[in-house]
Amino acid sequence: MKGVNNIVRTPRKGARLGNRTVVDGKIVLHVKSGKLEDYVTAEEIVEELVGVPVDHIVFQSDMKCDH
């Protein structure tokens, strides 16, 4: 999953958030801050933004992933 297409950016101004990658068969966001590196799932991002535990995310339509 390496390449420019895997860069995740904000929708409005295009600020880089990290790289899309796969860990244990799940799509995650690989983030770097200085010497620190980690990955975060979509559920973890929602939990941090909203402050409520998330069990899972339901998509309106089936997500088709070619990764």
C-alpha cells in the first residue's frame, strides 16, 4: 500500500494527516509526529473527536476496497 494515493488529507485545505495502510487486515491511518509513529483506526478517531466509545462504524453502502 505504498504510494501517493495512500496519503490521507483533510477535505478542505489538503493538510496531510498520514498514510492509509493495513494492519491485521484492517485499514488504518499511519501517523508520524517527530520521532513518534503510530496507527489509528477509524473507530479510534471518532472516539477521540466525539468522546464516546465506538463499537463499529456502519457504512451506508458496501465499502469496496482494492488495497
